[in-house]
Amino acid sequence: MFNKVLIANRGEIALRVMRACHELGIKTVAVYSEADARAPHVREADEAVLIGPPPSRESYLLGDRIIDAAKSANAEAIHPGYGFLSEREWFARAVRDAGLVWIGPPAEAIAAMGNKTAARSLALANGVPVVPGTTEAISTAKEAEKLANEFGYPLLLKAAAGGGGKGMRVVAAPKDLTAALDAARREAKSAFGDDAVYMEKFIERPRHVEIQVLADAHGCVLSLGERECSVQRRLQKMIEESPSVAVSPQLRREMGETAVRAARAAGYVNAGTCEFLLDNDGRFYFLEMNTRLQVEHPVTEFVTGIDLVQWQLRIAAGEKLPFKQEEIVPRGWSMECRITSEDAYNNFLPSTGRIQHLYLPSGPGVRWDGGVESGSEVTRYYDPLLAKLIVWGADREQAIRRMRRALVDLVIQGVESSRDFHVRVMDDEEFQDGAIDIQWLERRLASILERKPKEESIRVAAIAGALLAERERAARTVTPGDEVLEPGKRNNGVALESWKQAARIEGLRS
Ligand code: MV4
């Protein structure tokens, strides 16, 4: 096993990877920008290297500087986390060329899945079902018209160099095709420097279900079941769970075998995820493969009992997977809420500032993967993900009840957060029924945000809020603009369950 690993990331995922390293007896090297000098990931590492000013382009995206940091600290391997450099083929190659171990898939596998038309061809050649559409880039408007008539409307234009949905265009009717093609090309060119665009039939109201795979360097490729990721807004996932209410044991087996075939075809090693659309009739279509550890990996860890990050390290060190496919059976239900510094009541506007108080939920089946603490500065330089709250329960209903309880126990004061939004999703009947698809949140958002807390808690909270405001005033500790506990302003006039929050904040102060 490695003696020392550099983690080329920040925030919650840097801490997550460090924990796995420390459990395996591996020393850790953090890298950080000037904005992160006091960040928890820097303090928790055995060593830390300053790599540049706050903007990512001048710090966390500087591959060469990060490789230099690894060499000067005598680290043997680099874990990229997610985002930043994690899916850059050139970086995976540069790490290998520098004589370091890349804790991720081979650069060739990143490349094989990186181009979406190439990935579709690879899938088709290996019996992996894809959405009906082209595997070649479209050349002319005339050709587009012919193909569109073949696949039928509505259809979707996608950038070949894209992924994650950037530069997609829905075309509802033939009259819109030419203009949509021009627009998609322009967007693709400016976003990816490549104007190649291809076409797929548009699948309406599907679920987004993905399969976690784990492959060692000795030919063993396993499926670790699905994650249901349909609750998303503008391509940002908000809530994920495993298993999915829409996946039977037989479908799980079929999708798992399909994902394993896709991974084998790409020469995949390490942890990866195959994204699928699942339609109302139980048909599934391969979309793309994410060649990294994903944000939502903990729900798979909870239901399988397998530590994905430890296995990423072990696989990169050459170990064999000791599991058989038949031994991997999901147990119970896990759910994750992404706790972001966004104001759901203000169009999810990112919120910045100092976290005045952070009180963390705990108890059976509760996991907090966080990157901030009381006193942390939330800046606009990075992603608004503060933490992930993950729970496990015996079944979906227990998981939802536990998530709601843990969210209500959580206190974040000083920046706006998505906490109240998540509580209200847990209270939503359609969500509780599992009647979700990728457009569900958009349709339901207004009614979720309108939902009022219980009458009793409004009264209690109003009293507690007024009491706390008065105490703060008396103690001259009022923070200008901080009206989280002041009734009548937002959240339907009341901070959710704020009498409990008031007690916890007072406790933290004393
Ligand atoms: C689609 C689709 C419907 N039909 N492809 C968006 C992210 C990228 N990975 C692919 N995406 C989609 N591709 C066809 N043929 C709908 C989406 C889509 C989506 C997919 C997964 C999760 C959220 C989504 C939100 C909007 C659209």
C-alpha cells in the first residue's frame, strides 16, 4: 500500500478521501489556494502545499503545479476527487508520466468515454442499449432533416465533446430543426472548442438511474447497484438514493451486467459510473460514463457496506477485489441531501459569508460528509456544496423519516442553505410515493417552497425567535443583516423549527 497520497481537491471530498487514507495507514498531502489557508482539509492533512491564488484556474486546476507538489512531498500517488482535474485525460497521463500513481481509471478509459459519439459507438458495439439516434456527428441541415424524420420528434441535439447536458437542445417540431442545429453548434464550439453535434430521440419524463462499477487491474469488474438521481434542478442533482423504487432485482441485474459490459469495453479500472435514462416502460438507455468518484457515492456505500474510496486506493495499489457479484446485495435504503449555500427562496442564489454556527446532526444511520465548520468563510470562488447529509434506514420510509429528523437537527447560521428546502421535499407526498422523474422538481418546486410548517411550530418559533433577537440585542451581538431567527421575513415568516435552533445556538455560545 502507499505510504503517502496527495489529494488534488478541496472541501468535503478532500476530507472524505483523507479519512480513507488515514484508515489505511496512508499519510496525506493537501493542496490549497490562498482562500483555503484555514480550511478543514488543510488542517486535517499531514502536510499541505499552497498552490496559488483563490481562482481555480490559478490553483486547483494547475496540474503541473500539483504534480510538483506531490514530488516535493514524496507522495507516491494522486487522488483527484471529483470535478477539477478528475476527468482530464491529459492530467491522468501527466501523473503517470511523472512516475506517480493515478488513483482513477487509465487515461485511455477516460478518453474512450470522453467523446460522447465515440462512447455511443463503443456501447452499441458491445450490446449496451443507447437512445435511438446517430453515432456520427451531423454534417448538414439537410442530413439532419432526413435523420430527424427517421428517429421522430421531439428530439435532442447534443455536443459530441460535451457531457453532463451542456449544450443540449430540444427540438419539438421540424420547423425548429435548422435554427436549433445552428444554435447547438455555436454553443458546442464556444463551450468545448468543437462544433460536432449529434442527435438522439428525446425520452420524455425518464428517471436518471446510474450504476456504480468497481473494477480491479486483474479483470474483475463488479456492479454495486443503482443510484436514483432524478431529483435535480438545472442539471444539478439535489437528492440521491439507493436503491431506486423503479428498479426490481431483475432490472438491477440487467442494468448491472450492461454497465459491466460498458466498463469492460472501455478497459476500465477503478471506480466509475454508467448513467442511464429509465423510461416508464422499464426500458433503459446508456447515456454516458462518469470516469471518477461521484458526489453521491456514499448512498452506495451505505447499502453495500463497501468503502468505495478505500477500494479506489487498494485497486490503484494493485490489489484484487475479494467480492463475487452474487455477494453484492443492497441492504436497506440510503438517501443523500446535498447541503449547499444556496437560497432556495431566492431562485437558489449562491450565498456567501462566514458560517457563524454549525451544529451537526448525528445518531444511528446518520453520516455527515462536510467540508466546513463554524467560522468557515464561504466564498464565491468554488462550488456551493458545503456538505452532504446521508442517512440509512431499514426501508425508504424509515430513511425519509430519519433524513427529516437529521435535517431539523442541523443548524447552519451565517449563510443561507438548502436545509429548509430539503425538509419540505421530505414532507412532499409525491416524493414519499417515489413518483419522481427528471422534471419532477421543476414541476413541483413552487408548491414545495410554499409548504407551511405546522401551526404549533410557527407559534413556538415566533416566541423563540423574538426571545433570541432580544437577547442578542441586549448582548450587542446582533450581526447586521442576520435575520435567520427573526419572524416575518422569509421562509413563510419563520425559520424552520427555530426554537430548537435557538436552544442549540445559545448552547454553543455559553
Ligand atoms: C437526454 C434526455 C432525454 N432524452 N437524452 C442531461 C445530462 C446528460 N447526461 C444527458 N441529459 C439528458 N439526456 C435523451 N435522449 C434528458 C436528459 C436530461 C437529464 C438527464 C439526467 C439527469 C437530469 C436531466 C435533466 C434534464 C435532461
